[in-house]
Amino acid sequence: MGGRQVREARQLLTGALDGRPAAELPGAAHDAVARLGAPARLVALLRELAAGAGDPAGCARLSYRHVLGFDKLLLFDGGPQHMLRAHVWHPRGRRGAPEDIHNHRSALASQVVRGSLGMELYEETDGTTEPPAGTGSDGGLTTVRYQESLAEGGDWLLAERGRAQLRLTHVARYAAGSGYALAPHALHRAWCSADEPTVTLFLEAGTHRRPHTDVFSGPGRRETATAKHPLPVEDYLSELTALARLVEG
């Protein structure tokens, strides 16, 4: 179901991603999300989806306020091949602490449509690796590792897996019109680096998804289960309308 914008977006994603070798997926996903994230094109797509095109009931069930601090709106569910989402990030201080360091279940690409996004990349070390210049006296960050999985009902589950030492390897800021792609195991965290909401178009790609992700947090007790609260369909459609206005404005 859907109008011209929905059909063309689906065709673009299918043509760009289906059948790609795993090594090529991050680059292909980045090219696709950059094309779909052009503001005028994205606004037209959002307005069509907000009018009921696509699968509003199915997408609303997978849209929510994410535990990592941003609003997550599913636009297309391509099954095992791809999932396209819009993320709305809020300036620090409005939605709590910055997100945990984590990786993903599949290759991903993110395009900044409005505002700006900061991002850090990390690698796990044994505590003896020499840090690069500019990362501080020892470059190390002591964390608690969790294995994150999804319950049958979709809630987040965290299982502690001991301590881990991480090292910061890269810091970047992405302005509107730029973006990045990452392999599934890449450790990172991101945040809104603007004084106003930031909008990103986020694409997960690949048929071979990992059963869990790794989350690295500071010391302290964490809840082992966090409930998801999907948006009602009416609220989901209203969020799409508001998002189109935000991108357009």
C-alpha cells in the first residue's frame, strides 16, 4: 500500500540492499539513506506516510521513546532485509544522560537531516594498549558490559557480563547533509550536538542479524528489564506530521 513516494522509497531500498554481500552493506546503506534523507524528498515521504500510506499499524507497534534517549519512528519494515527509521534527538539536558556505548545487530547507516549529531567510536582493550594522542592520560574507560536482547514481547533485557575496558578512538560531529555507516560490531555512542532537536534517517540492513547487542555502561546498578511503550496509531501518525514540519522548517 502507499502512494508514489512510498513505492519509490521501497524500490530504492530493495535495489540498493537486497542480495548485497555483507561487506558491501554499510556503504550501500549509506548511499541509500543519503538519497532518501534529502529534506524535500523526506518531507514528501513523511506526509504520505502520515496520511496513512504504508503500514501505519505495523510501524506504530515498533515506534517508541527509545531507552537511549531519542524518539524512534519506524517508516518501513523490510523484514529481514532492511528497516528504515526516523530518529528525533533532543539536546542534552532535556532527555537525561547521554546514551550508553553499544553496537548493533546489523550494518547501519545514519544521515543527519536537521541539526547536528556528535558521535564517539570506541574499541575494547585489555587495559595495556597505548592510547592515541589526545585521549587523556591513559585513554581508558572502565565500564560494565551487558548483553542486550529482546524479550518475546519486545522489552529490552540486560544481562551483566562483567567489566570491560574501552578506549576512545574517534570523535566526530555530523552536520545536516552528512552521515556515517557502521559495521554491526562497531562500538559507538551518539548525541544531539545542537541546541535544538536533531533529525536523522537511520537504516539497518542485512539478513544475518546478531541475536543480541553489547552495551557498555558506567558502574552502578542497572535495571535488568525495560519495558517498551509503542505509540498508538493515532499518535504515530501525529508524530509523522510533526516530524515533516520540523524537517521542512
